[in-house]
Amino acid sequence: MTLVSCFEIENVPSVQQKIEVEVDDVQSTKNRALLLDNKDDIINQGEFALNAYLKSGGEYFTNTWVYYFKPDDGAARWRFRDQVNPNNLINFYWPNDNKLNFLAYIPRELSNLNESACSVTNLTYVASSGVQFTAAMPAVIEDKTEAEREAENSKSEFVYATRLDQGKNDGSVKLRFVHPFAAIKFRLQQSHRDLTINYISLHGLNTSGNFSSNEDTYARYNNGANPDQDYITVDNWSLTGTPGDFKINLSKNVPYDVNYQSQIGGPYVVIPQQLNSGSKDVKISVNYTWNDATVTSPQISISTSNVPSWLPGKIYTYILDLGDNKEEILFRVVVEEWDKGEDDDYENNYDVK
């Protein structure tokens, strides 16, 4: 090891070429689920983890710290940081056959995902089946106040990028990050005055599962009929899920804590899945207090012809109508996709005494 500068350590092989890393894009446009929308957002994060695997499937390096380095002179770019001494920048080199598979992910420390994000464990790459990881949603989220929402909603999200069968002759390793999860949020259309929304529950959804995808999510450079690889969809995933409930504690009073037409809670990260498949039917219920009576609404299916599933990288809004200022509460759920207007003709009306 030869010290080149106060920041950089070199171990230069005689013939091998340095591995350079670029962030090319983020799966985005109108499909964006949460915060990381483009490569500038990745730059603002400032770092991510990168794994490299040999064509044989063995590890070349793992959990490597890739850092957006801004020198006083020269162009800013992504560099590798020494995990033992972060003040040192290091280089990695292509192996003898010049072929590697790459897996990048944010956050660099997966344990930094907060309570309302899907936890991610056992993230790895397997040559025969691609990316694999285990995901689990929290059972309960506290979202009672704006401060709690700021602390607990999905400010940290998990995104990953792959670059498969990458050789050094292709130039830099260009990474395109994708959102593997969906997101949901809730909005209040109208309600009785002085009604308190205690909590919202989702029933019968997959709250944990094992995921695998052998799709290369990077846009491929070729002249074929489909030169750009589609972003992942629910069909790309192999999921073995565990049905469960997802409860969001709100305790918000209308109109003092939440106004009409305003957002009640979210966005919350959810596992992509079919909402009504086989014996599974994902349902929503709301517990509220009005006129000194506490009521739990019926469980209402949220699957529609326009929204039959939660897709990776999309956000879904559930608009709750909990009253029309009469003695009888009209409970209505309107489901909207990111593309507004697609579900304007759908309403699910239930009278709750």
C-alpha cells in the first residue's frame, strides 16, 4: 500500500483497470413512490453501498462505501471510501476476466430504515436467481402528530440498482436505481365535525416476504425491439408472504388536528402485492369516535379493476369520506393512482350506523 495523498490510497496492479462508478438514473417519472426521484437526489444522499460478484457467483467485494467526493479542484465524482479509515479513498480493479455483477443499495446501513419503512435483511445476489432479500412491514405506526409524522413517515426509503454482466470495456459501471416497494397515503374528503379518527387498519395483506428478481433494471444499450429494460413490476417478483394487519394510530380530531381535503397520514411503504388474489382480499377499516360513541367500520375491500395491486415504485391515495353532517355516517373509500383521474368513476359506499 502506497500513500498517494492524505485522502487516497493506491494499490496499483500492473495491467488491471480501475473500476469507475456512475449513477445514471432513478426509476422515476410519474411512477415515483417517494423521495428519491433522480440522480441528483442520489447525489444529495451522498453515499450508497456497492457489492460486486464474480461471474462464478463468488463475492469480489461487499458492503463497500461509495461516496460522492467533491475535491477542491477537479470534477466531483463517486469514489470508494475505506471502511476502516473513512478519510482514505481507495480504488478497486477489474478482475482478470474483466467481468462482474454489481448490486448497489441505499441506505448504506440497512438498519437505518425507520419504523414506517419496510425493513430489509439478507440482501444478496445469487448468480442463478439474481437479487434476493427479505422484507417486513411494521405492524403498527404512530402518526398522531405532525412531529411524529415527520419522525416516522418514510423519509428513508430502500432503493437498489443492479448492473449485470458488466465488463470494463463498457466504461464506467452505470447504475439505475429502482423502488422495489409501493407507497400508500390517506386523505380526508369530508367528515362530521368533532369526529376523531383513532386509527386506520389494513387487513389481510402480505406484511413480510422473501423477494427475488433476476431482472436487470438498468436500461440496456442495444438495438433490439425493446432497448430499454422495463422497471420492475409485481410480476418480476417471487414472493412468499405472511398475511397480517397494518395499523396506523392517528388520534386526529376534525377539524382541529386535520382539515377536510387534507392528508391524514403517509406515505407509508408497503410490499408490492395483488390486493385480491385467491383467498386473499386486502381490506381497510377505520376506528373513529363521534357523539361519545366509538365505532370500528366494516372491513372494506380496496381492490378495484383499476387498482388490482400495489406496484413497485407507485403511490396510492385512499380518500376517506367519514360523514355528511347527518346522524348517519357515510363511509366511502376512493382509490387514486399516481395518475389522477383514472379511478374517478369508482366509489365504495357503506352506511355505518
